[in-house]
Amino acid sequence: MRTEIANASFRGRFVLAKRYIEEGEVVAFHTETVYGLGANAFSDEAVLKIFALKGRPADNPLIVHVHREYDISSLIDSEPPYAAALRSAYLPGPLTMVYPSTGKVSKYVSCGLNTLAIRVPSSPTAQAFLKEVDLPIAAPSANLSKHVSPVTARRAWRGFNGSIPLILDGGACSGGIESTVLDCTGDVPQILREGLVTREMISSVAGDCKVYRAQTGERPKSPGMAYKHYSPRCRTAYFTEVDGAKRAYLEEKEAGGSPCILCDSDAARELAGYDILELGATGTVMAQRLYALLRKGEGCATLLVGIEPRARDGCMAGVLNRMRRAFGAEHGMEES
């Protein structure tokens, strides 16, 4: 199979994408967060193809993407008033909302759960694609399971060249990390996965918002809840302070390796003379840069050393979630 990257100059690309979807194929497409790997959510065969392509665990549910005018009432059993208010406030955008499901989509989308995660991306490329197909599209990120999510079409192509027919190129993704996933099945919304829409933003509309903490051995309620995820293909070490990172870096250097340190701008100022991948100074910039720098690090380093950013405001909960999981440090591990 030949995998084609279709950008805005490719006439008829959305019509072609629709044809592939109707034929049961999988198509990668741009969103404002990361590139997605999409298939017809009504088709068991097409949805299972996503799991096979990614090597994705069978208990890790998918998100269904729809265009802004799609009537989701046929897909969900109920919607609390706060969820309708949140949809009005933040969609289209990087927010996925989990509802009681009517069971109309393939049972493999939700992996046997009685809920359905729905997202309305704001990317013009995604909206044009979803409007053209006019179907719910099941789509995880366009990466092999547990690897770093792609934020460019070329990165998606490197993962699936020869396995899928088409990638809809919308440029680099502006958000940089996946959507916030919000459980809307209870009286109070509960964040299952942190992202660019923050707890404070949700509370300002819904009046309250909880954050779910997974228990050891519990079945995932949402994508992105695996202990180690978004991971670079190189050895890693993770620290909450600069001195430990320096020691790991120098030990690797003395052993003949090529270490590199991933850190925020504050830490970078303390690391003159070290090989640095600088995330930036704000949560928004760090989110935009994180996955690209993880990919860059795996290509140049024998050991990628992460230093946890100090900022905690804005979308930093989402950035820290992805960074800790990338380094296998979600539960306080110092090294992975």
C-alpha cells in the first residue's frame, strides 16, 4: 500500500478520504492537538483495524470524533445540563466528553464499557474531513501504542507508511498534547485525562470538577491512562531537581553515551554546557513542544534525562501528566 500525504493543495482530498473510510480503511488526519488515526466507528472491522495497526491493548477505549453540526443524541443516552453548557463553552476544541452510550457504534470502540467518549475537534482540516464523511470517526492518536504521539503529518507517515492509504495534512498541531477527557456520567464532571482544557476552566462553567485517580490494576476508563505512555524509544531518567539530572547526564557521558536533558527554561539556565532540549517557560509553549522534543531526543540521545518543570498553572497538569508517563514516572519513579 502506498501512503499519501495530502495537504491543502491536494484537490479532492476529503472526497478521497470519505471513499477510503466507506471502504473500511483507516485514514490519519490533523487535529489541533495531535494527528489521529481514524476509521468508521460503526464498523467492527474498521475499528479492529485501528487496534491492529497501533498494537493497541484491547481494553483501551477509543474516542469518537464528529463535526460541529453532528447530532450526537443518537449516540448518547443522556446529557446533564452542565455537559451541554461545557459543549457550548469549549467545543469545537480540545475537550472529549464521556456519556452513557446507546450502543449504536461498534462495541470495540468502548471496549465493552457502557460509555462513549465524543470529541469535536476545532482543526479546520478535521472539521472538513468529518463533515465530508458525516459519520462518527473512532480515532486514537496516530502513533504506535505507547510511543510519542505525532504532531506533524511526516511523523504520522513514519509510523504508518505502507499501512494506511492517506494522511490529511493540516500542518503542525498547535495544541501539542491530547484533549482533556471528561466523565459526564455523574452529577459532577470528573477529569479522566488532563489536557488543554483545565479543571479551572471546567469548574468556571460547571460549578465544580473532580479529578479521577486510577487505582492499581484498574481497567482504563479513558485513553492515555497507561502507566508508561507517550514514550520515546531510548533509555530515560526522570528527576524533580537539577542536581540529580546533572549526575545522570555526566555518568552517561563518562560511559561513552550521548545524553540529552529535556527541561523548562528555568532549569536550562542552570545547565550551560549541557546538551539541552528546552521546553519553554509557559504551559502552553511546553505543551506545544513536548512531543516534538521527545521525538528529537530519541533520535539523538542514548539517555534522555527529564527534569520536571516547576510551573503548576494553566495547562501544566496535562503537560506533567504526559511528561511523567513518557518517562515512566507517574507514580514517583526517579528513573525508568
